[in-house]
Amino acid sequence: MRDFAAELDQRKQAGLYRTRRVISGPQQPELVSDGVPLLSFCSNDYLGLASHPDIVRAATDAMPHTGLGGAASHLICGHHSAHHQLEVRLAAFTRRSSALFFSTGYMANMGAISALAGRGDTIFSDRLNHASIIDGCILSRARVRRYPHGDMDALADMLASTGGHKLVVTDGVFSMDGDIAPLKELAALCRKHDALLVVDDAHGVGVLGPQGRGSLIEQGLTEDDVPVLIGTLGKAVGTSGAFVAGPKLLMDYLVQKARTYIYTTAMPPAIAAATCTSLDLIEREDSRRSHLQLLIAEFRREAAALGFRLMPSRTPIQPIMVGDNWSALALSEALEQKGLLVTAIRPPTVPEGEARLRVTLSAAHSMADLERLLVALADCRPLLESKSAEAV
Ligand code: PMP
């Protein structure tokens, strides 16, 4: 216990201690956090669907027919017709042959990667990939070679100098930077070097591409180019769960081998039913995506004019780069004093010295909401200057 306590103290002293807040009421930009109303710019509900009445109603309408609990794993007796319908719907939505519904994106990445690569194989993983990909790589027991973020020359050299089975895995949209992986180049390299390409499009599904079909469709990439697509449903889709989509043979293989699919209780089927409704809205309502694009453009223009350092991102993930942990915390706290919630992201979630405020925009934000954030950022801007002067 003493060692644990010492480690917690160390974290506190380094500005790395993580805290939770208690939210009451529905998830939407106007939150109640520990009893205090705040305007949030840090959720992944990019389309504002997490509390959409049609989706909530779809879940409650389904429940008298499905009950609530999943009751068992999919392979025992938990695989409900609502799950089955969602898988058919997800395959059609992503323009793929088939899809498999997982309980979370974390589990989809862990399960798929560890099933598709094993001892003696090599996994090539972008240095900025999500934690669940990193953990999937570890679980697989394959050799892992991390390539510098987005560096296709480095990856080409690594692939050329490695034999045996190869798997390349990348975020589609990088979760902390907001940039998009060079997907076409990745697909070409994998084809050339006979490597299996896995793309985790957690932050692209619903947001990018025609009708929100994701990063791969946006770039004209098919199942032949990228055999394994992973997506989460708890972000832009507004519900919960995740999926892997691709050739039927691969899905059959995952049903046999993906431990995070096999050994866990199926998600409540009503969530699957509600997700189908969400996908209908996502396909139908382009207006959410066009409003989101206006917000993104306005934020980038104004925040850059205020002198904030941004990342090359055209997605709703718009980090403000700060650097040291304490400055990131100070900026986040100053914004909170003004009624705005933008959490500070620190190592190990991001590399050392790259603490930031991860601003995320949502179609549920109005232009007036965004103006409020920009005015508050302008007021807080001097804080960063005085902090960096202190650091010097
Ligand atoms: N992949 C990426 C790129 C993510 O950002 C996240 C969530 N932060 C996940 C996977 C995990 O998804 P889920 O929240 O559904 O477990």
C-alpha cells in the first residue's frame, strides 16, 4: 500500500493525477458537473446524438421486447436478433461484406489484433495509436515495431526488412491530434509488402465521408484495400459498443478466436436497436456534418488568430497545444471558472511535453456556444504567456 500511495503522490506532484467529475442529466454540451452547469467542449459525441430523442425512444421501445440484460455471451445464448440486425446494418453502412458487433472499441481492438496476429508475426503500429491498439499488440504476443507517426518511408523500410506474417495497424483519425492517417499510402504499402491492414476509424465513423460512412469511404478505399475496419459506436454514433467490418471469412475467424468477443456478456440488445436508429439519422441528416464543418473552420480561424498553437486537423478534434502539464491544467481551470469544460490531456495519453487542451466540437454546439469558448480563450490567453515566462 505504501508503494501505491507514493506513486499517487508522485503523480500529483508532476501534475499528472487524474480526477473524475460526476455528470448529472443527459450528455449534451450543456452539462451539469458536480452540480455546476458547464458548457462542454470535450465529449466525443460529435454529431450530438447521445441524447437524441429518436435514439432514446428506439432503446425504450425495444426494451419491452428484448428485456434489458445481455444474459450471456454471443456464443452461448446472448446473440439476439437485435444484434444480428445491427451487424447487417453496419455492414451496409460501411459498404463491407459483413460486420461483428463488440461491446466496446477497446475490446474490438484488443480482440481483433490479438486474434489476427500471434507469436512469430510482426505488427507495425503508428507511434500515436490509441491505447487499446497498443494493448491489443501486447496481448497478441507478436513482435511489435512502432513507426514514427504517419511516416510512410520509415514504415516502408521496416516492412521491406521484415519477413513472415505482417499486420499494419493505425488509427484512421488520431484521437488526440485529430489528423487523418495517410490511408491510401498505407493501403498501397500493405499491398506491396503483403501485410494485413487494420484501420481503427473510431473518430471517423459518422463524421467523415459521404453520409458519414467514415475515413475509408471518404478516400475511396474498399475492403480489398483495407480488409479490417474497426469502428466505435460510443462517439459520433451516440450509443455504445463497437464493430469490426470486413470479409465474411475474417468475421468467422474472429468469432472463433477473438477472446474479447467470446468471453464477455453480449451488450443489451436495446442498445443495438437504438444504434440502428442512429445510423438512419446519420445517413439521412447531412446538415449535422455541414454545421460541424462550419464550427471547425470558425474555431481554427479564430483560435489561430488568438495565437494558440493548433494541430493540422480538419476533424472535430482540435487540440490546443500547451506543452507542460501545469500550464495545461491552469488553462483548463481558468476556462472552467468561466463556465466552460475542456479537459487537459497529459502524458501518458500524449507524449511527454505535449500536454494540451483537447477541444472537441459537436454538431450540437451553436455558433454562439463557439463564440463563448473563443471569448473565454481570448481572456485566458495571457495565462499561457505568464506560465511560459515562469518556465523560462
Ligand atoms: N479507438 C480509438 C482511436 C479511441 O479513441 C477509442 C476511445 N477513446 C477507442 C478505440 C475505444 O473505444 P470505446 O470507447 O468504444 O471503448
